[in-house]
Amino acid sequence: MNFFKRYIAMPPQYGLFPYVWLIFLLFPIGYAFPYQTVKQQAIMGLILIFLVAYRNGYVASRYRAFWIILQMVTSAILAVIIQAFYLNIYTAWVFGSIPMRRRSFWRYYYAYLLSLIIPAVTLYWYYGGHMGRDDLIGLMVYGLFCIFSPFAASSIQRFNRENRQLTQTNQRLTDMIKQNERQRIARDLHDNLGQSFSMITLKAEYARKLLAKKPDAVPEQLLEIEQASRQNLKMVREIVAGLRQVTVAEELINQERNLSVAGILLLTKNEDQLEGIPQQNQQVLAQCLHEAVTNIIRYSQATECYVVFNRTATTFQMQIEDNGRGLKSEDQYKSHGIVGMRERLETIDGELMVDGRRGTQLTMTVPLKMEGRA
């Protein structure tokens, strides 16, 4: 396995693209079969050199330019010998996929154009008189494809890198949120409960001393200790209740992971509309989102899930839709999940509308009461 990773496997960050192109090598390998003549053996040797250069073009860093140029040279030679122009596309995806400075990219690109033009001119010199209209049109289309392939490869890999960076940034933000929440809890426990328990300890010690000298004063101290304990118990319950509250944004992060495991893509729109929504409403909507996604994963057979947020001057709306098999009209009244969502929304004067004709669409509308406002 270590040998495979070290000498054969492509870098994992490029995905399956480097392997997919290898399928086209079956053409020149088949052309050289059964490898008996000198020409056939030379072709197979060039293919092996090309394959090594192709792999090292992705992997190498110090001698990458050498391997890419060697790949261009061998592909140009094979293009002249067996008209294997398609091998140039390999090179296009190699240097187009690798992160590099713009100046380096253009140097490789100009060399790549030469590796295209030289064999093309050579073959036209020998066979141009025998080419028909269809051959010339096909050659032009293929030439344009080769010319723009490096830019396509660069665009795809840039998009993939940005997605990876975005995923990493989201993970860091999630970790930061968790750390800030831990610090807030520790601060609340220290500032509130710590001081109160210290006071209870002092009162208990004082009551113990009074027990021998002034027994009549002990009940008053015990009453104060009881009151402080009850107040601390109430404070602990408030802290625990606060921990159980989840915002819609946090629930989206959790459900995106669950959907991803199930092979369902999550798409959202207007997430900025969540700003200022009261915590009580957010808690209810987050619970409804959790239930809706659970149903999508279990029953919908969908591949995509859409969550759209909208607001007016008086209402806030969360719409959850999938592209699955839909929901029969009578099922929306029997489903415990939908019944539960309706009951939760009623606690905040909200309502739920269900449309199961094309996929399933859940529209949840709640009154819009901004935080900090009556």
C-alpha cells in the first residue's frame, strides 16, 4: 500500500480526474499491440515515458517543469507517429489543475500550444491534401477543445479549492462558536454560582458556630441558606435551558452533515434574513427543521433539499423543499412529524402549510417580533 501511494497514486486533492483520463491510453496501447516490431515497441516505450511524466507532473514539485515538458514532447511525438492528439489533453489538465502563479501558467500554456501546433502542421504537410471538409471541421473543433482545456481545468480546480477552503472555514467557525460557548458557561458558573456557593459556605460555618452560642439565631441562618440554594437551583435550570436552545443557523450546520451522509445536497437562500429573529422562535423553527430533514432522509428518496428564508414587515417564513417522491394529501394529517411541527408552531402563533405534489414543500410562517422590541 505504501508503494502504491508513493510511486503510483495521484495526489488525493485532484480527485478522480487524473485517473479518468488514463482510459484514453487504451487507444495507443491497443495500436502498438502485439509489440513485435521495433515501431510497436518504440510506441509502447513512449507511452510508458508519457505515463511516468503524466503522474510525476502532478506529484513532483522541484522537477515539475521537466516532467510536464517531457509529457508535451512525448505526446507530440506520438501525435505524429499514430495521430494521438488526444494525449495533449492530459498535459492541459496537469498544469491547468496545479496551483501556480499566472506567469508560470502562461509559460506552460505557450509551450503547450507549441506541442499542439508542431505535430498538427507536420501532419497537415503530409496528409493535408487527403483531408475532406468533415476532417478539417473535426480538426478545428478538437483544436479549440485543446486550446481551452487548460482554462477549464484551472477553473474546476479553483472551484474545488475554494469549496475546500470554505468547508475548513466553516469548521473553524463552528469550533470557535463551541469554544466561546464553553467560555460563557464557565464565566456564568464562576461569576454567579461560585459567589453564591461561597456565601452558602460562610453562612453554614456561621450557623455551626451559632449553634453552640446562640441556638435561637440558627433557624434564620438556615432559612437564608435554603433561599440561596433555591436561587442557585433556579440559576442552574436557566443555564441548562440556555444550553438546550439551538438557533436555525446551528441546526443547518448539523443537518447539512446528516444530509451529506445520506447523499442529499443542501441548498439555502437568504440566510441573512435570520438576523434578529427571537430565540424562542428560532428554537421552534430549528426543531421543525430537524424533524423535516429527518423525514426527507427517511422517506423522500430525494437528492436535493432546499431551505429558503423570507420575511415581510410582520412575518418570517421558512420554506423546506425536496425533489423526492412527494407526499399524498392524506399523509400530511397522519404523519406524526407534521403533526408535531404544527403543534410546535402553534405555541408561537405560527402555521404550517404542506404541498406534496412535486416533492414535498413545507412552508412555516411565524409572527415577526424582533429581539429587543416589544
